[in-house]
Amino acid sequence: MYQYNDKDQTLIDERVIQFRDQTERFLKGEIAEDKYRALRLMNGVYIQTHAPLLRVAGPYGLLSSKQLRKLASIARDYDKGFCHFTTRQNIQFNWPALERVPDILEELASVQMHAIQTSGNCLRNTTTDQLAGVAVDELEDPRPYCEIIRQWTIFHPEFAYLPRKFKIAVSGSEQDRAAIRFHDIGLQLVKNDQGETGFQVFVGGGLGRTPIIGQVIRPFLEKKHLLSYLEAILRVYNLYGRRDNKYKARIKILVREAGLAEVRQKVEAEWALIQDKLELSAERISDIQAQFTPPEYQANAAQDTSHAENIATNTDFATWIKHNTAEHKTDGYRAVYISLKAPDSPPGDCTHTQLDAIADMADQYSFGMIRSTHRQNLVLADVKQADLFAVWQKLDTLKCATPNIGKATDMICCPGLDYCGLANAGSIGVAQEINDMLDSIDYVHDLGDLKINISGCMNGCAHQSVGHIGILGVDKKGVEWYQVTLGGSSENDAAIGDRLGPAVSKEDITPTIKILLDVYIEQRLNEEESFLATVRRVGVAPFKEKTYATH
Amino acid sequence: MQLIKDKQVIQDSWIYILDETPLDADYIIVPLVRWQQERDQLSKIKHLGLRLEADVILEDIVDDLSHFQLVELFIPVFTDGRAFTHARLLRSRYGFTGDIRVSGDFMRDQVFYLNRVGVSSFELNDQDNAQQVIQSMDDFSVDSQESVA
């Protein structure tokens, strides 16, 4: 894991002082509301329905056990005992008092954490694959590049006041687990014809009100040009992105309106002028890579026989292994998903006792490291097979072993009307109802891979438009309604879901989901054909017909 | 008007001349339109400054930069970050060595960035907190990117 040097630490310490001063000036009435709004947002502070929300950065989703314990203590001392993991691998507190936020920042700074640029119209946290460094389908670990980008983005003086927010994601694996095609810039590590590794660069993807799939602006970018190419894109965006309408200000709209060819031409012209100045040396790359070297794996880990015995004799354990763990590069190890999608708790929430216990487990079983995932779960990436049974038992007592990763009850869900000032409709309640309907885990497993994403408004924080089933809360004359889409995906086969038909009422949304699942079971060719594959083969029509026939 | 230049509070000697106003001052800042219309006459003025709006295309004026001792970047609203790029390019790409001034709706909490992209003077909106504005230029003692000064 990257360890801060003196410069990194000084920067975040000075940020605490600066934000404390800004907040004090605001509370004394010395900064106007609209100006302070921009300043607090760039430090992750929203004003919500109940209290301010503080979004803490989780750089590319990597956290140490020490950091997790700090999050636990902040949840206890400043919040109501829990925090929430977001789709961009960040951490949110829902109940801090504004005047105490500077104190929280000081606590975070003591463990190399901060809330810098987690909101606002600036360069945001760079995200990646939760299996980075351990995935079997990985070309190269993307995290060193994420860290290089993190350093470049923090307080970038030229790009602090962009037309709109700007998000970058990096993937080093064949299977895209970081939704890179739905980011302002997506970077995919690839090999060119000469066998050199570099980046395929996507631009102009995004979700929200106008979901758009990113397009390839450059098929191959040499590693040494990473920052100069990013800078060229950002400069073109800063100068030409729309500032007249915040709903049209993302780079995706610039790419759509000007066309990819024109944006590419501008970016490449700009890049030609700066690429020599911002070149990344091989030494700099290897220095950062040295901070992400694999931990010391046990050479004989695969010789353990207890794991196979446990699988053979305990079906619950075998089921959990099948659904909640992933293959690892190193023999005898697996990556373990910690499900934050227990039936009775809001998706992505984690209590302080869970955080502390997970930190202890990370120390005991996974080299002291934890990752957060794009789908709002956590991962212990390096567990040796002999420990898996104990890890399962411990997670089970924490209610973190629901065997549902990538399944129907592993829903992405925004805070919705329960917390968010922007929401039009509830989302946690809908997730709860769907969970109640899917009360049999065998049925959930029979449904196979299924991604249900629920957002409480058009802003689409829960990525409903790329859910296999997407649910979007809308307000119709003060009443909550839900629009349903089918067939979206944020992975390699990126797609925006198609509308099922007219919105359904709050009381009909769960029965509607049940109908969709029944139609799938009826229509699928066999148990191997996933929900998404079935929707793509038969189209929306059979689902639509059944849904509206009964209403 | 009060001004911060090179981290000192000074009295502003420059006058901004609108499109139709007669040119009767020693230090004159003109809008781009006027420069384009009266280029020959304006070229004779010893102390000439040019005011640029946020939507300016810099490439259109870079050949003329040698005529100006000062370029003023007007920020229409503090969220409009185009001046940050303009300042940086004027300094690092187009070699402008004169004074780069910002005016309009910027705030104290932005001067650290503006200073780093090459802005050398700041027209004060609020006369009372000049010392605090100067202080904020040093809010951070370290950085992770190249600055242009």
C-alpha cells in the first residue's frame, strides 16, 4: 500500500487547517452561502435532509486495518455508529455536525486519509478493480497508476474549477469490474502489437440523467504519457465544456455535441504541445510500483487439505465459497467478498462493530488490508485457503456472509429519500421489500447473476441505468413512482437499460420485480442463460406484456 | 482601487477604458474588441493592458501579446475556471512576462491556485481583508504538480 511521504502528509494537514478556517468563517457569516457551498463540496460535505453528509476518500478502494478502525471510531464518536460505502469506493458518514467536520478531518489525517475532492466540480477519487493485484485475468496491477493519478489530481491548480465533476477509473483486467466505460475517462491496461503494455483510453462515459457509454479516444497510450494525455483532455474540457447548464456540463455532453473526432483532434493537438514536459520516467513508475508489491504469500498454502474437506462436508460453506470468493493469482489463496447486503440492513452500510471486527480479520488473515468495491461490498483479497472456514464463520457472526455477491439481493442502492436532499423517492425501502420477496436463498441462487440497481432520483447515484434491472424513483405530484429498465450493464458488454414501460406505483414495484423474475425463469433457455443474456435474446416485450397485463 | 501585486497591497494605477470612452490616462486597459478595432492607435500607448473575458480563444491574440504590459483575466463567476487555464498558458506556453491580473468574482480561497498558475496581481473585491488574501496564497506549503510563477 502506498505510504504517505512528508509532502503528502503536510498537504492534508494543511488542508485541515484551511477547511477549519473556511468553516469558522462561514459560521461567523464571513463567507456567503453559495461560496461556502462550493468550498465544502470540494471537501465532501453536503447538506442533507437530516444533517451534513461527509464523504471520505477511499483512494482506489484500498484501506488498511488502521484506517478501518479509524472509520469505526469516527462512526462511534461523530455519527450514529455506522458508515456507508459508495459506488466509487468512498466512505460516507450521514450524521456529523458541520462544526465538528474539521475535527473529523484531523482524525482522518492522522491515518493518511482525507475528504479532498470527494465532491464538487473537480477531479474526483480515482477508482479501480477491487481484485487489483490478485485477479487471475489481470495484465498488470492498475493501482500504481491510480496512485500516480491521485497525486496529480490532488489540488491541481488549473483544474480545481471545472464545468462539472470529473471521474477517472482504471482497470488492469480483461473483465471490467470498475465500470470504466461509464467514467469521464476510463483507462484499460492493454498490450499493443509490439507486446508493450499501455492504456486504451475511453472518454465521455457517464451515468446520471444522461447515461452515455464512453468511446475510445486513443487505442494505445504509452505509460510514460499517462499524465500528459490526461492533462490534455482536462485542458480541452476546462476550456470547451459547457458552463451554461449544469445538466449539460459533463465531458460526455461535449463529446456528444462536438463529436468524438473533433474532441480527439483538440486533445491530440494539445497533447503534442505538452507530452515531453509531463513525461513519467520509468523510475518514477517503478518507485510507485514498489509500494504495491505482493505480500509475502506462503509457498505451501495450496498443500492444505482442510479446505477441500470443509467444502465436501459443509454445504453452507461450499455455497459461500462458490458465491462470495474469487480466484486468486497465487495458488492456495482466494479473495473473499464481505457482503454488506444482509437482508435486513441498508445496502453498503457497515456498523462500527463490524468495521472493527473486519479490521481484526484483515490483520489476522489478509495482510492488514481491505478493499471496498464498486458494488458496495468489501474484500479481503489475500486469504489462504486453510483460513477460509474460520473467515466464513466469523463473517457469519457479523452478518457479512450472505452468499449473494453478484446476485439479486446484492443490490446497489443510493440513500434515497431517507437521507438525501435531492431524492424524489425512497430506495432503501424498495431494496428492503425486494429482499423480503427474495427470502429464499435457493431461489436467489437459481436466478443466477443478476444486478439490480435502485436510485431515488434522476441523478442516478446507484447506476440504475446500467443495472440488469434498473429502478429509478420519480416524483409524480408528490407521490413516489418507479421507472424500470432492463438489460443495462457496466461491464465489458456496456449497455444502457431499455425502459420496460410506464412507471409503476410504490405498491406495485416489488410485485413488478417478481413478475420480471418469473418471466426470466420461464423464458431462459436453461439454467446457464443469465437474466441479462435472456433479456438480450428475447427483448423487453415478453417482460412488458406480463407486467402491464396484470395492472 | 486597491490591488495585490506580488503579494503586496498597492494602489492601482491602471484604468479600464470601456469601448467608447476617450483614452486619457497613462495606464490603460482596453477590452479585446477595442484592441481589434483601434489597434494602430492603441499600439502607440506606452502602458497598455488588455482585458480578456472567460470565453476568449487565446490563440487569437497570442501574436499581439508583445503590445501589452498587462493582461487582465476577468472572472464572471467564481465557479468559472477557464481563467486558470488562460493564466497558465499565457505564462508557460506563450511566454507572457508582464503582469497577469485577475478581476471579477474570485474569492480568497482560490488565490492559492491562481498564484500557482501564474497570476501576479489580484484586483480586490473586498478592501478589508487584503492581508488575509495574501496569507491564503500560502495556504499550502507543498504541492504535487508543477507551478508556473
